[in-house]
Amino acid sequence: MHSVSSAARLCGVSPSTLRAWERRYGVVEPIRTEGGYRVYDDEALRRLTRMSSLIASGWSPRHAAAYVMNEDGDAVLPLGMTEEEPPPPVPPTQDEEDQHLEVVLQAAEELNAPRVSDELDFAWSIHSFDDLMDQWLSPILNAIRKGGETGRLSLAGEHFLRAGIERRLKRVFQESEQRVNATPRVIVGTPPGDHRVLTALGYATTLRRAGCDVTYLGSGLEPKAWLDAVAESSPDVVLVIVPAEEDAAGASRLIAKLAKTSPDLPVYAAGDGVGQVTGDHATLLTDVITKCVERITSENTATVGATNNGSSTSQAHEGRRVAVVA
């Protein structure tokens, strides 16, 4: 028999991911000891290891679970599929997304750390990173904000859930390779007064995964700190994240100051509150995160290349630095 931690280690996944597979897909049914502990027999371990292998080769968790549960010896893969050519991923339906969001909120409401960890790991396992940013991040942040406003979530519950998401985003950010001479150079952050980091961290991570040289400054910097960062790091692009409508006024003032001190520096603004930003000093991005990042990189990588092909490349940037302020 194998404990949860032992089975997870042997399968190459986290215990929370293993529990999520068990609960969501019913791929195994653990045995309960007299003391109430969950253990797995060799057949369950075989199924879990098989599922982990299929997912590692490109299968979606849903397809992998369905195949493993119907596998019998040398069973033929359904629909003529091969392990080298996995079936196309099946994105969660809207009902499934809504149900999962409700489960996450319930766990945060109860400050149930293992359940929150399980559900966040599950979300990470069934979405690509781009889909997490485009389809999952904004709805869950809006749900957290609404939960706090209505009293469903305590302040502790809000911070508890945000912290779990932040840890996972930071891990992806750190694991994304920062290439030498990456372009463009971007600074990312949020305007003064805002201390919500998740949307900005999502943009910063997506930019870094797209090959940009990203300086992520965090949240709530005053204008002087922004201006100092620009002077010190000489970015090619600044991205101001506006998490909510109430942040738009501060963002508008910040953007105006950036335009005054660095009139040739491209400034972009994005986030749920970007529609309320005033002035004409920034390009306002209203699409999903990955599309916004594609636009930033496509519009500025070419510019960097043109600059670097000029006569003074020694004083030009070797790569563009994107500064993200949350």
C-alpha cells in the first residue's frame, strides 16, 4: 500500500494534484485504513502513473483519465488516437468553470488550506497557462472582490485565496527563462494607491514567457518611484496595469507624468479599469492578456530592431526592457 505522499512522489505529481484527479475524474478510489488514512494499492498506483505519463506526453487530464479508466491490458486507443498524437485538448465548459469557481470560494470562505491548494492545483492542471490568464484569472479575481464586498469572504479569506494564486504565478514567473538580450525591455506595475498585484503579475509573467526582458516592480508605486525606475533601467516600454475603475484616476495622472518626462517612451495601459483612463498619452489595451502581450511585443520588437540597426547601437538597448507595475 502507498500513502498519498508516496503515491504522488512515485507518479511525479503533487499530492494535491493526485487528490484533484481522484475527486474530479474518479480515476482511482483509495482504501481507508482503520485510522482513516487514504492509501493506494498497486493497481491504483499503476493507473495514476499511467495518467501522469499520458498528460506529460500532451494529453489533457480529461482524456487521460477517460482512457486510463477504460484501459484493459493492451487496449486499443479510442478513435484511432496514438500516444504520440494525443487528442486535441477539451477546454472546460462554462458550467464546469462556474462550478469550480464556486468550490474555490467555498474553500476560501472556510479558510480550508488543503482544499484551496487542491482546487488551485486542479485549475493549473486543466488549463494551459495562456488559458489561465485569458479565461480564469479575471473571473476569479472579480469573484474574490465581489465576495469581499458582499461579506461572503472575510478579509482573511480574500487575502488567503489571493496569496495562493500569487504563489503559483510567482513560481511560473521565476521558472520562465529570462533570455540574454531579450526584446523588448518592459517595466510593469500598478498606479499609486493600488496594492493588488495579481493582474500585473499575470501580465509580467506572460510577457516574460513571450521572450521579453521584464522588470516587475510590484504594486502601488508613487509617480517619483516610477520615474526613477524609468531613468535607471531605460525600458523600451512601460505597461501600467489598472486593476479596477477606481484606479483609473491615479493611472491617468501617472501616465501624464511619464509622458512629460519621457515623451518618446511607449506607454500602454491594461486591466479591468483601463476604460476609465483619461488623456491620450497611452495606448489602451482592452483585449485578453495574451492578445495584449502579442500587441506589445509585435509593435515594439520591430522598433527595437530598427534602433539597434542604427549607428549608435552601443548606447542603444541590447534588448527592450518591459516594465510592469502592479
